[in-house]
Amino acid sequence: MRILALNAGSRSHRAQLFAFDGAPPLEPPRTLWDAADESADGSFAKLLDPYRGDPPEVVVHRFVHPGPELASRIAFQLDDAARTLVERSDLAPSHNPLALEGLRAASERFGGAAQIGISDVALGSDAPAIATAYPVPHAWRERFGVRRYGFHGISHRDAIERNEQLCGGDDPGRRIVSVHLGSGCSIVAARGRIIVDSTMGMTPMEGLMMGSRSGSIDPGILFTLIRRGALGTHELERALSKESGLIGVSGVSPDTRDVMKARDAGNGRAGFALELYAYVLRKGIGAMSAALGGIDVLSFTGPVGEHVASIRRDACAALGYLGITIDDERNCRLAPEGSIGADVSIGSDAGRVRVHVIRTLEEWAMVRSAAALLSAGDARR
């Protein structure tokens, strides 16, 4: 089977084509074709234009927030869901429109391929109700679907399964805190394979400090700025999603590599931004550990989590009270660029909690979910 994965991110979009027979294994085969674009004006139509190989049988698309109607499903057939996804684009305005553009481009280019969507929601139907609730008027949930969804579900679910492999097998009682760090950042708490809480909420704005997103802030700030006439709603949304986080605090860039270079060159704001980033991250790890009543495994994935040793080190500093300590030599041994080659342990032998670095394999995880849907016979209903 030939499956093309189109992964729409907030600052980049990526395409990977895989071929395999039978059920896809946990470890991915070599890609037949791979393309990526991080430009602000990029599109999947441009990304797919150079491809000259045989058409895929299936194209799978990542939808960060498919809306409440599809939130409980990991994978879904897009012929039936496209209208709903268009209507729910405002729930993830930095992601969903690009994913829909990818759907249009793939449908035009590969008309005979099945089009399958993968939900990036982390808090699905098996999440505890208490973890999905906000302390707001109950009518908001009933009328407007206001609840916590959590995101980076594709990455976290894959990381949880790979953590199991490093631990020697599935354990439904194992308490895993999975950290995904990239342009967007989130942490989930999982008991076995069930995600029971997330730092992200109704939209990808809540939670940790990110590349250009603020994460959680006092909502009273917004009311104050609106009352004073300082900013309108569209300006506030842009500021909190595009001009905050690392770029907002440092004034340099949303990219950790650029901010670290500026810090090393003596830029005080850049140094403070990285300190704040690590501080918020440590608090998030503590919160997710509390949701589980303790922690057995801490793992890092995502482009930053996988490749930036100093952020892993700073995140784990002062977490010794949880039993988390890392081995500096193991931590710094990992390649700063490209694939780390294998999921690895960086925990100290003296630490009670296992600490892992997990490869970022979102596209392959999407393919595996699509293949599971196809094998169940649901994709063409």
C-alpha cells in the first residue's frame, strides 16, 4: 500500500510517502518521497508540484482541531467530514486552513486516492470528564462546545507507545508524562496508553510558552486591553498566536536555535526568554505529574524536545523531588540535527524516574492510524 501523509503545522508543512505490505509496524520503512516547506506563503499545492512518481492509494491529513463532532475519533473519512472541518477552521486558525488546502490539492492531484483525516486531539472519549471541563457556566459547554481537548495527540500517542518499548512492554498502570516541544508545545499525562490530561485546552493556545504563542495567561489582560481600546479582537489573536512566546519575549525569533545564538552573543532578552521557557516547562511537568499522582516515565519528543539537549537539561533541573535526574553525558551525546536514530534513555542510573528521548515520527504515526481505519473497513463508509 502506498500512503502519502500531509502534515500541516503552524510554521511548516511536510509531505512523506510510504509503501508497505500488510499491517504497518511500529518502526517506519524508508520514505519513497519527502518534502517540506517552512515559508510563510507555502502551500501543499506547491509542495506536491515536483512529485513525479506513482500516485498514492491513500492520502492522510493532520487536522489539529476537527471540532467536537469528530474529536472522539482518531481517524475519519474526509468525504463525509470536509464540511464540518471547514466550519470548524476557527478553532485552529493557524493549522486547519492549511490542512484543508492540502485536502484540496491532494484531491485534485490524486483523484483516485482515499482521503483520510487524523485528529490531533489528545483528550478523546476515554479521557476523564474532569480533565476536559472548565470552571465556566455549564451552558457554555452545552451551547458552544467549550471544553478542553488537548492537542499534539498524534505525537503523544506515538511517543507513549514507544516509551512502552523502552520500558519492556505495556503496563496499564504506568504513569507517563510526555513532552512535545516544537513551534507548538504541550505536555500530556498518560496512565498506560490512555491520555488523562493535557496542558493544552480548547484551542492550541493554552498551556506552555511556545515559539510564537503565549500559552496560558490571565484572561483579565485581554479585557483590560479591550476596555482601554488598545487592541481589538483580531489584533489580540494575532499578538497571542504570532507575536508572543519566544519571539515576543526575546524580540529575536520563535526558533529556539536563533534565540540561543542571540543569548550566547550577549542578548539579555534572549537569555531571559529561554529561562522563562524552561521555568514554564518545569511547572507543566509538575502539574501533569500531579494529575497522575506521581510519575514513572518522562519523555521528550518534537523537533526541540528531540534535538536540544540544553532545554531537556534545564527542564529537568530542580525536578529531583519527583525522582527525575538525567545523565549529562547521555543527554549531550544525541545528535543536535537530523534523526537521533533510535529512541533512547537519558535518565541517570540513580534516578527513580525513567527519562527518554523519543524520535519525532508524526507522519508515520498518521499512516499507521489511517491503515488501522482501512483495515477496519471504515474508510469508505
